Amino acid sequence: MVHVKKIIILIMLIIVIIPFVTTGVVLADEQNSSLPSAAEEHCVPAQISLKIDPGDTAWVLISTALVMLMTPGLAFFYGGMVGRKNVLGILMQCFTMLCIISVLWVLFGYSLSFAPGKGFWGSFGWAGLQGVGLAPYSDYAASIPHQLFMIFQAMFAIITPALIIGAFAGRMKFSAFLVFMVLWATFVYDPICHWVWGIGGWLKNLGALDFAGGTVVHINAGIAALMVVLFIGKRNSVNHKAILPHNLPFTLLGTALLWFGWFGFNAGSSLGANGLAVNAFVVTNTAAAAAGLSWAFLDWLFNKKPTVLGTATGAVAGLVAITPAAGFVNTVSAIIIGLLVSVFCYLVVTVVKPKFGYDDALDVFGVHGIGGIWGAIATGLFASKTINPAGADGLFFGNPKQVLIQLVAVGVTIAYSAVGSCIIYKIVDVVMKMRVTAKDETIGLDLSQHHENAYTILE
């Protein structure tokens, strides 16, 4: 209770400070009034010119590679936090997502997510990349090849289900994992992606702002993670002893790779080498730094020592929170978003999770779910059309309606991801059982599922 009271006091102090800081937000916002026009926003309107721009193409190619690197980075981030008997299992699951979603995306995933359509999905019109050529498709990106936009979005589709892996670490059969993830990517990720980013998507038409994946990626994955851990149950050893990270240097390396790749994730979502990309790059770095410092301070305040794991977790939370806002907010707003996200996530990880007793092993819901929710709402607070004329003003710039639109997008994503994930889990569990046996769990997934060891120990 003492910790809860301290956190509540911190939140109240920050809320009191926000009105004064917003004056600085407005001043900083005015300095960015010369940033690009609507043609440079994440989902650009239809363009007349279909000429490929070499600079834009080069930047999005690089960004695609950066986002691809995030999935191996995530593998190291998660791998360092689990016990040594499950590290290869984590790496294998992440690497398999890179393989299997890449194939599914070109076969039908991209078509379901981005082909024009006003229904549940897009359509199968672009299945097998039919009609997805090397000329620009102006409704998405007028200055880069359509296939480049497709493969850039593929990297988002890959890492989203990979994020869920940290929640059920050490408990899921590899065969069931494959089936669950294929179904989840098809029936949960693809529809939400279409609603928010696709032509004809109803949340997009409603005016929901999500520059690089706060709802589509982080809330979606965080809620799915929570549903899975509620159904799969606690790890057998969690009630007997604390499961400590086996290799924190791995986790810090993974954090660095994620931070590095996130520049492609957010700045690449400008879909061009332009001022909006620069703004997204700067606020991404700033929010991550602010959140890392904030979590370290919270560790110091409540646990008497700042920790490597806490600082790394805070930095990732900051990257999560700035994702939906990166193309709509200025640097001062990014600092506020970063400072606050660590407070919210820390409260869920250290107070809410122990109180309710769910075993989210690596805090996927606590960091990605909560961080994504805060980031989406914060976009409705701090967004400004002086940063991105193709976006919208938020509450602090005279448009309270945007907060309501963001809340609708958050609520819809939570509800659909929760229901869809539960249904898919139960179907797969009935058909083939999701959880490994108690014996296999004790042995560890490295040996029981893959017949390999991460480490050779000489006696």
C-alpha cells in the first residue's frame, strides 16, 4: 500500500505540472510550423504524381531493414530475462515468426490488411501480390514502389505476434504455438490493421491517429498476451521461487537493438526522407530516454537501487508509448509521454500484477498493453497540425473530440483483440492442447521442444 500511495502522489504531481508544461509544448510546437504537408503523413492521400523518389525509396528500404532487426532484438531482450533452460525456445519462437509471417504476408496477409475494402478485412484482390508492383500506389505512398510499402508493413506484421511470446514464456508447445500465431495474425492482426491503416478502414475514416502502431501493434499484442496467460495458467515454479533473468547483458543488447530498430519503425512510417521523419526520429529517441530515466528513478525510490532491467524496461515502454504519436507531437510532448508511461507501467507491473496473480512472465501486457494505451490517448492530448497538417489537433491544441476518437480506437482494439485471442486459444487448445506437460516444463523448452541446449556446462 505504501508503494501505491507513493505512485498516486507522483501521478498527481505530474498531472499538476502538465498545464504549466503545455505552455512549453505550444511554444515548441510553433517552432515546427514549417514541417511537411499532408503528402508526407503516414497514410498519404491520393497523389497525382507517381514518380519514384530515390531518397524516399532509400530511406524506406533502410527503415524496413531496421524494423526487421527488431525481431532478433526482441529475441535477445526476452531471451535474457527467462531461465537458461528456455532461452533457445524464446529465440526459436521469435525467429520462426520472422519466417512464417513473411510467407503468409505475401500470400494473403498484405491483401487482407491493405487491399481497399470497407468490410472486416480488405479483400483477396492482392493475394500473392497480384497487382502489387514496382510502381507507387498513391493512396499509401506516392513516391516509393508499392512492393516497398508492402515489405515495410510486413515487418510490423512479424513483430506484433512475436511480442506476445514473452507473456507465456516456458509454457506453450511449439506445435500449438505455430497454429495459434498463424490464426491470430490472420484473424486478429490483419483486421485491426485494416481498420486503422487500410483504405476503407472504419477507424481510419473515423479519424483515429496511429502513426506507427500504438493500437495495431502494441495494444493488440498486449491484450492478446493477457488473454493467453489467463488461459494457459501460471508457470509451475512461479509459486515456489522467483524466476530471475539468466543473462541481463542479453536483455540490454536486445534493448539497444530494439531502440536502434525503432527509428525505422517510427521515422520510417513517414514513408519518405522528409521533415516528418526527422520529427519522428527525434521524439522517438527523446521519449525512450525520458522513460528510461523515469523507471530508474522509480526503482531507486521504491527499491533503493536503480537497476539495469528496470532502466531497459522503461526505455522500451517509452518507445511503445511514442509509437502512435511520433508523427503528430513535438519534443516537449514526447518528454511528458515518456516520463508518464514508466509510472503507469511500473504501477501495473509491481502492484496490479501481484494483486491479481496473473503470470505475465515478461510483462508484455504491463509494458506493451499499458504503454500502447497511454500512447494512443496521449496522441489525442498532444497531437498538433503544425507538426503534421494531415493529422489533427489534440485536446491541448483545442480539439477535445480527438481524445474521444482515440478512446474509441483503444476500446475497439482491446475488445476485439481480447475476444479474438480467447476464441483462437480455446479452439487450438481443444484440438491439440496448448500447454506442455509438467515434465517438459521442468526440463525446459530448449530440450523438450527443440532437443538443444543454449549452453554447454563442463563438470
